[in-house]
Amino acid sequence: MRILLATDAASEGIDLQRHCHRLVHYEIPWNPNRMEQRNGRIDRHGQLHNPQIFHFAPQGFARLPIDRDAPVGALEGDLEFLMRAVQKVEQIREDLGKVGPVIADQVTEAMLGMRRRLDTAGAERGAEPTRRMLTFERNLGEQIQKLYDQLQESRHALQLEPENVQSVVQIALDLAGQPPLIATTLPGIWPDPSGERRHCPVFHLPTLRGSWMACATGLEHPHTHTVRPIVFDHELAKGRDDVVLAHLNHPLVQMALRLLRAEVWSGEGRKKLHRVAARVIPNHIASTPLAIAYGRLVVIGGDSHRLHEELIAAGGEISEQGRFRRLNVGRVQAALDAVTAQEPSAAVKDDLAQVWTQVSSGVQTALEGRARERAESLQRKLDERRDQEIGDITRVLEELARAIQNELAEAARPTQLRLDLFNESERDQYRRNTEALRARLARIPHELEQEISGIRARYADPQDRLFPVAVVFLVPARLA
């Protein structure tokens, strides 16, 4: 454990949020502004932990909790008053984000014997608008957390694990004739301090050629100008500026996705990426070869808006007589999860190519059936998403209407603004602003009706579209 001892000289001009998150006040300053200044050394943007701030308490504090409204003298005079000041500082900090001069003067007066109680009611009333704004920001933070949870759920459902994104980039680089990613080391990431990872997750981007050169944009650190490595895992990049996250919108990943998409739909004779593969699976997964097809399922709404898109898989067993029997979704997924990197022999591949003509119609039927089943199961999800969008836009516009109504109500109070203190042009501008607010308020009901109508039209009569993508043959090891 490292400990930094400092006087008030360290309360300004030094940022410690990246190095520590615990602070102990050896003594409580008379001026709460100084105390807040100290706290700000660790309680600031970029802090990775919840700041923990401590101070000494007077004797009897644990036995006799402090009443903020009790007169000085219940514990140890000045220390008790300072304790209440500390609690008030923390309360106001939580409400307003800072203390400022709200109670600084009162603490000084108390230490000079001119005051016995803290009185912050007036200052807190004046800070009510700021408190409302911060309450809104906290609610916004909760909404952002919900959206983040939905993102994580979607990422899992779409199988956007870091390993899959990394595989896409590596395959695309190979197809494009570019050099591969270069595994490297980075303290705290690789070698893995936990010992759980078996493969290096951090890479240096090689020198790329042609249009791929643009993928290196942003790798150079803005201050040190060091070229940083990349990772594909959000958790590894969190809170670090010495590594770059290759997310879905990163130029490297986007370039790789465009190449693979073009390869999937390119014409015969120009393909570098084949749409048929054969792999070996353990013997306990199946007793006969399996044929599994992948398809791109797209759900289109009433206004041709794409409501949903995902990759589905369906398939079944190929008997010795060349007959096809469909497997359920669970068995198909279990087989895909057990796929190894090993390929069957050339002779087995030739046999599979010959039997394809007998089972292709069955595989196509299985894929179409899976698409119908999935589209039906998606209907409830789409209905929930429609209702959520309607609820969201309703809340937004209703909140806007309330805000405008409050502004108009404030403007209508005669003590709020003395128009005779302004010149004619300023009074005219004030009237125009007020009329604009009234006009905006009057348009909100119609806008809400239009938005809800548009959302309902978008989700009306959804149609599913299936695009076969690829086929993979899975061969038990004893037959490979």
C-alpha cells in the first residue's frame, strides 16, 4: 500500500484520480471550501473507483449520532459544529455536485463565537433549480444503464463476443492479402494477471497496404504519439488510454465486415471465401454426418423499415442411405458449439459433395422452417419494442410540454420580470419568445399523434425475408 502525506499545498493543482481513491482528512478545516478542494483531488472525472473520504470524529460520535439541528455543546463544542458542517458539505455535494460558499461564512462565524447553528435553508432554496437539473441527470444515468444492459443482451444474442470480432478481422486480413495481427504484451492485460486467458487478446496492427492503411487512424496516442495496440474486448480497454478498442464501428472492423459481406454475395469465379465448409466434431455429438445451413433472417416493417436482422442455423442428420432428418434447435447449436478446427479427409469431402444433391432440398426446408419459427417468436419482441418506443416519445414530448408550461408560468408572474427596465426592442424580443413558446406548446399534441402513428405504421404487418448464406458439414471423428 502506498500512502501520500500532504499539507493543503496538495489541495490544488494536482490530480490523483488515476492513482488513489481513498482520502483521510487529518484535521477538518474551518472553511468547507478548502475541504471540498481536497476532496476534488480524487473525486473527479476519470476516477475508476467510488471515492472513499474519511475524517476524525469527536468522542461519543458512534454512541450519540449527531442531530444536525442540535445546538453546539451536545458533544465537544467546536468539533461537533464542524462535524455537522462536514455532514452538510457532503449533503450539498451530493445534491449540487459542489459546496461553494454556501456555509463557509457560517463556519467562520461559529469559530469566532458569533453563531451556534448552521442555517442553509435559504441557500438550498436558491439552489433548487440546480438540484432539479442534477436529479434529471441522475435519472438520465439510470436510463443509460438500462440501455447499456440492453446492448449487452443484444451483443450476446448476436454472438458479438470479442473472439468472434477478432476472427472476422483476421480472416478479412488474410483474404485481402494483408499481414496478420501481431500479438504483443501489455501490463495488466497480457500476460493475463488472472491466468484465465489462454490466448493473447492484445495486438499491434501491422503495416497495411492500399485502402487498409486508413485502419491505423487513431492508434497514435494524442499526447505521447506512441502507436497503441488494439483489443477487441470492451472490458480490457475500460479506463485505459494505452490501448485502442476495435469496436464494431472501428475502421478496421468496418473494413473487414465490408470485405466479408462482399465475399459472401460475390459471383462464382470471383470468390475468395467459400460458402461450404466441412469440419470434424466429437463422436458423442452425432453418429452420422450433419448438414447445417446458415441463413440471414431479415424482418421488414410496414414502411419497408428493417426491424430485425440475425443469422439463423438449421440442419439435420444424413443417414447412410442419403436421407435427411431435421434436428431441433438445441441439437443443432450443440453440434456447432462442438466444432473443431480439423477437416475431414478429401475422400469424405467428395462423398459429402455427391450426397448434397439428395439432401439439399431437406436442408433448405429445415432452414425455411426455422425462419418461420423464429419470425413468429420475434412478434412479441417487436410488439414490446413498438410499445416502448411509443412510451419513450410520449414521455419526451410530455416532459417538453411541462417544461414549456413552467417557463410560461414563471414568465406570467409580475415579480419575475420588470418589462419597464428594458428598452422597446428587448420587450419586443421577450414577447416574441413567449409567443414562440406558446406556439411550440400548441404543436406538441399533433406532433405526438404523428410520432405514434409513424411508429405503429413502422411495426405494422412485419414481413420476414430469408437469404441462405452458407452450409457446413459436420463429420464425427470416427468417420473423418
